[in-house]
Amino acid sequence: MSTFQHTTVLKREAVEGLRVRPGGIYVDMTLGGGGHSAEILKQGGTVIGIDQDATALAAAGERLSKIGDAFILEKSNFKEIKQILDVHDVQAVDGIIMDLGVSSPQLDDAARGFSYMQDAPLDMRMDRDNPFSAKEVVNSFSAEQLTHIISTYGEERWAKRIAEFIVHARKKEEISSTGQLVSIIKAAVPKGARLDGPHPAKRTFQAIRIAVNSELSVLESALQDAVDVLAPGGRISVITFHSLEDRIVKTAFAKEEKGCICPKEYPICVCGKKPTLRVITGKPILPSAEELAENPRARSAKLRIAERRES
């Protein structure tokens, strides 16, 4: 029995947003433990599930097989959605779901090195076959590169100082554990700043994790590919967990809803680009008070839904 136990965030809202129909084909681009996919299967949909974490795939397969057999699982990054659909001779799908970020089992498994609350090897790889880990980022990136990553992906005000402390510390010895990195970050962040707000290492760990897994760099193109493979009337539900992800999703949906990309000063459209999406959620859907009481990690989740327009 798999030990990959994950509490699915905004499960009802995200799946309801897809308007699942029996016989329809739905892609879960971030399968995880299979919580959203399980609901789709129960409603008669066929699922193509994608995840780069082999442990998650095994757990999801175990869970879904108890419901039915109308599913296909692929170990891959969601940026490969078009190639995966081509392999299975699928031209268009009826719905897509994306639940971004790191899952609870990944955070809770100390050996994965995602958490700043447990001392573990400095890893943070969602795909353990990937040779590039957090250890490589921390020990080989320049101070300028580290500052950019921590500032951009972590929105950390002390990014430059943290980067400088990391570079200084690694001259003495290789930084190989999360505990070492946390100690360095705590030393870099002024005491007054450490007394207020979240854990001083939270933003830096988020930033390094995003860099290791290329999370934001592939998100925009993956969203475009997802829209491309949606059938008319098909819907896409995307759950984000921090402002950078949400901004990308919001911007991508707005761009596809607008269509025209002509400069504002043009009196008429000359590009001919038509709107492809209709945004269903003017404002993102947030977790209910009941869900937050059961799963505090859902507090930063936001769900946005859009529908493919008829041709």
C-alpha cells in the first residue's frame, strides 16, 4: 500500500467547474495523489493523468483502479501534454485540470528536501530522475543568479543579502542539507525581520524549488498548449498557490479571452486573432472556511476556470 497521502484542495469546486460528462476525456496535468481524477472517474469521465513524481503516479494508480479502469497515467512533465495526447491519438479533450505547486507528501517526506522545517538532503526535485537539484542551485549559481531567483520567485526583500551569505558560506564547505541552508538564511535575515511574518526561509525555499523544477518557465507555454487541445465548450480549471502562478494564469486567460493583439492605438483590429476562451471566474474561487479548518495548507489556494469558445 502506498504511503502517498494527499488532501486534495478545492476538489469539489475544481471538478464541478469542468462540468464532467460521461464518456468525455479529461487531462489531469498535475495528477498528484489522484484526488481530482478520482472525482472525474466517478462521474463517468476518462482521465489522462500526468505527473513527474513516480511515487505520486503509483499512489494515484492504486486509488483510481478501485474506481474504474478508464484512465491512462504518464510519467512526464505537463509541458509534454501535446506529445502525450498524440501518442494516444487524442486530438481534443473535454476538460483539463492543473493543481500547481508542491504536494503535502512531498513536503512531509524529509528525504525529498522540500521543507525548511526538517533537516534533510538539499534536493527539491519533483522528478527524481532529474539530475539537477537544489544542491546544484545553491552551490554553483553566482550571487547575482541567486539574488535574481530569490527575489523573482520568492519575492524576498532580503534576496541580495541571503545570496551573499550563501556564497560566503559555501566557500567554507559545501551546502548539502536543508538545515545548513536554513541556518544561513536565518543569519542573513535581520533579527527584526525574523520576528514578523512567515518563517524566514519560506520564500527562499519556494524560489529555489521553482528554479529546480522550472515551474514558472514552463507554465505559460503549458497553459497555451492546454487551451490549444481543448475542444469547443471544454473547460480548464487551474489551482495556484502563490501570486506568481496566479498572475501567469490570470494573464494567460485574459489574453485568450481578448483575442486581438493589435497595439492599443490601432483604430481597428488587423491581426485577425479571435478570442479562444471565456473566463468563468471573474475573481478566483477560494477555499471555504470548512476546508481551511480541515486543511490549513489550502489557505493560499486560488481556482480560476475558463471555457473554450465555439469555433
